[in-house]
Amino acid sequence: HSVGIIGAPFSKGQPRDGVEKGPDLIRSAGLVEKLRAQGCAVKDYGNVTFEEVANDEPIGNVKRPRAVGSANQRLSAAVHAVKNDGHTCVMLGGDHSLAIGSIQGHAAAKKDLSVVWVDAHADINTPLTSPTGNIHGQPMSYLIHELHSKIPVLPNFSWIKPCVSAKDIVYIGLRDVDPEEHHILTLLGIKGYSMTEVDRLGISKVMEETCDYIFSKVKKPIHLSYDIDALDPSISPATGTPVVGGLTYREGVYITEHICQTGMLSAMDMVEVNPKRGRTEDEISSTVNAAVDLIRGCFGKLREGNHPADYKMP
Ligand code: DIR
Ligand code: MN
Ligand code: MN
Ligand code: MN
């Protein structure tokens, strides 16, 4: 695997401080070294820098639209460049509003994508349905063709072009979906495996069905958007909006192993790791280590063990 890493230390898609520390914390846990040790070629592109936006007053109830729009435009260009260099892109967030730029930049390089969204939340509120006004609960709505007519004009958002079809999305891990979001998911017939389906089918069947579904016509490149709050808060408590009853560590890793073996992973996001939400050092390290392991699972780490193809026993 050839991996390009981009950090996006950005938190203004939601109200809690600390999530901007995610990228450097995940690197400090040895991400690059561990990926290299498992045989990946890794280029770290460093962190995207974001402009300070003054007077970023809400538009309707949408909070900090100018900062979020501008940050995502920069991220989009950075992801596009990593894809043009031929790497699988790993975007380290930051909050989940960054999926706007990550998916947009990915789509600019690879026009037909499928999106696998692993999250407790659907993040598909429109600016008009959002109960909180936080853009990290809205990124999918800006990206889906079928919702384009429902998106009002926002400052610094005019560069965004919808680039994903409702039929090319699969959700896994849902357990905190707003009524307005549930309506959108139903209306558009979006495929999803809530925690109820994970309980009913087991994670192996969920992944088998997910891949049958996204590969039913052509094998499109996969964008995996992984919100660390998909995992149960007993494993990843250091996140802004933890929800009980989440994926186990093993279910979370299984998703990455299965996506890896499709050979179609083209870009991924690892978002919402927030050290300031951990109450102890152990809570923080458990969350960060889980994020690292999920990324490693995407790039060939197997729990059964690995050895290099050219290994010679001494
Ligand atoms: C809620 C919470 N649905 C919202 N979303 C979160 O703000 O739209 N997403 N926490 O990660
Ligand atoms: Mn999310
Ligand atoms: Mn291009
Ligand atoms: Mn979430």
C-alpha cells in the first residue's frame, strides 16, 4: 500500500475544543512507523493550515459557516493532490465537517465513488433540518446529488459540487439519528446498518452485504469515513458526542479488514478524536490507539499475523 497522510486540525464544525489536536496525537501514537512496519510506503503531507475567519456570524442556525467552508476548500485541494500523487489518502481530523472537503477532493480525482460511513450518527442534516446548527452533523447533505435542491446558499460553500449518489452510500453503526435525518434516509432509500442490524446479522454479514451492495454494478473506489464515536465509548470515550451501545473494538477492526481486502479503498477519514473529552490519560490513549489500529486495519494489518513475501527463515 502507498499511503498519503494529511492532518486537518480543525474543530469549528462543532462546539467542543480539543478535536483539532487529533492529527498530531494520532501521529504521536506511532501511526507512520506502524504503517511502515507492516509494509506500507508512507508519505506524511503534514497538516493543512486554515485561515482565521473574522465575524463568522451564524446563517440561520448554521454555526461558523465561513470558517467551515474555507477550511474544507483547502482540505479538498490537499486531498486532490494526494490522490493525484497516486496514494490512498488518510485524512486525520478534526471534526466530521471535514468529510466535505475530503470527499470533494477525492471525487475531483476519482469521479465515481462509493462512501462507507461508519458513525453513531448519520451526519446528513441539511442546514434547515439541523437541530444544533453544527456542521459536523451535516456534511453528507452537501455532497449528495439528491439533496442539492434542499441546500441554501452559505458563504464559502459555493465551491462545493454534489458528488455522491444516494445509492452509493452505506452507513454502519447508527444509533443516534435525528427524526429529520431518519426522514431523509428513508426518502432517499439510503442503505444503512444500524446497531440493530449489527446485532441481528453480525458484523461479517454486514460487511459481506455492504460490499455486495456497493459493488453490485461496477467496482467504484471506496471512501471510508470513520467517526471514532462509532465505537463504543468504553473503548473510545475521548470524543465529542459519545453514544452508548456502539461497535466493539473487534467489530470496528473487522470493518477495516474487510474494506482492505476489497482492494478498492481509495481514501479514508479518521475523525472526532478529542483528547480534551477524555477524563483520564487511559481514556485518551485507548481512543487514540483504537484510531491507529483502525487505520492499520485498512492497510493490511491482519490479526492472524503477517510476514513479508520475501521472508527467509534464518
Ligand atoms: C446531531 C449530532 N445529529 C447534529 N450529530 C453528531 O448535530 O446534527 N455528529 N454528533 O457526529
Ligand atoms: Mn460523524
Ligand atoms: Mn483532477
Ligand atoms: Mn458521530
